[in-house]
Amino acid sequence: MTDKQNGVAGGVIYAGSGWLGYIGPAPALRPHMHPAIGLYIGLDGPIRLSDGQSGAAVYAPAEAKVPGIDVGGKRLAAFFLSANNPYYLGAWSRFGDSLAIETFPNLNYVVELLCSAYRERPAGSSVVSALIELLGCRRQMPTNSRVREALAKLDAQCSGALSLPAMAEFVHLSPRRFQTIFQEATGLRFRRFRLWQRLLLAADLVPKYSTLTELAVLSGFSDLPHLSRSFRDLFGISPAHGMRWALPMSYRRVQIQE
């Protein structure tokens, strides 16, 4: 079913509370790797991977090499949980470190809900609540109190401007020790998580920006080429190409109650 048949054009971006998501028409994505847990769901048919696999839903753990993704230009739902998301560790614990085609028992229900969300554009919290139900994972934050403090600090200053030495000093550790405990708790290098934070901020600023160059600078990238390279490496597509597919675009803030 095409977007014209659905009566809606463009995509929807969801951002906030450690979530980043998109529902809408999608071009073929090149192989990529993101420092967040990814869940891809084909809304109009299976997802075809460049390694020959196909299925309705793909789970991609943080820092896994994701093959090229193709839904034939139809609608794709792609949602990402970052390390500061209260469900990140629960999903990691349940699904593990390997990319997999998933067959969720309630997938058809969630696909219907996501298709409805694409048409009606409801609040972001209702959409991610359905994804939490689909994943069936519990809230879980790092047991290490210094990692929790660091994630809270990074949430408060999400531009990614805080350096590894500055964060280490904040939690009263050496940079080397802080890097070690951060990676043990999240599976991520600190630098990669900081880059992801900048992307989250960029997504949050989408409703306010006038040009991609302005968006790049406001979200902590050195310039537009820096944003473009990072976006392409993380999502398999350039931001300009992605915007062309997503326009006219809607934005929904995600706020999860504690």
C-alpha cells in the first residue's frame, strides 16, 4: 500500500527519553552500525537484508554491523533505544549481542498500531508503549552508581560537549577507569555514546531548524559534513536523502513517565 493510498505523505520522527524513531516511507539503507539498540519493522511487507535474510522485524544490538535494509520504498518503522533509555539494558539482556530476524507473538497487533500512528500521528508515548510491550523487557538501569550519574549528567547536557576527561572528573575516576566501567555497563565506548547523543539532540531540534547546516552546529557537530558523515555511518543514508523521503515530516516528542 502506497502513501497516497494511505492518504498521508511523509514520515514521523519520535525523539526523547532515550528513544529515537521514524515511521514512514524509506529508501534502501546501506550497511551501517549504530551505538544504540535498533528495531526495524516492515509495515507493508518483509524487510530484505543485503546478506540474503528477510523477515517482518529485525533486532540489531548496539554496535552490530547491520546489513543493507530494503523495504522497496514502502513504510518502515525504525526505533532505537540509547544507553540512557530505561529499557536499553532489559532489551540487551533479553535479545543479546547478535543481529536477528525476530518473530514476536504480538507483532501483527503492533504493526496495526504503527500503521495507525502513521496515519493519525498520536503522542509519542503511546507509540513507544506499544514497542515496550512488543519487546517484553523490563526497566533496568546500570548497577554502577557512577555510570548512572554519568548518564544523568549527559542527559542534562545532551549536546555531547562533555569530554571523557571531564566526565571522569565528574564521577571522581581516572579517564581510563571511567571508560572501562562505562563500556562494561553499556557495551559502548564513551565517544560513540557521545556521538549518539548529538544525533538525539539533532532529532530534537528538527522542528526548529531552518537549514541542515544550522541543525549541525546547534547539535554539537563541527559542520554539516561532520553531521552528514556521522548520520550516514549510523543509519546507512545521508540526512539530505533521508529528509527528501520523509517530507512533509511530523515530529512527536517522547516522554516516558518514571
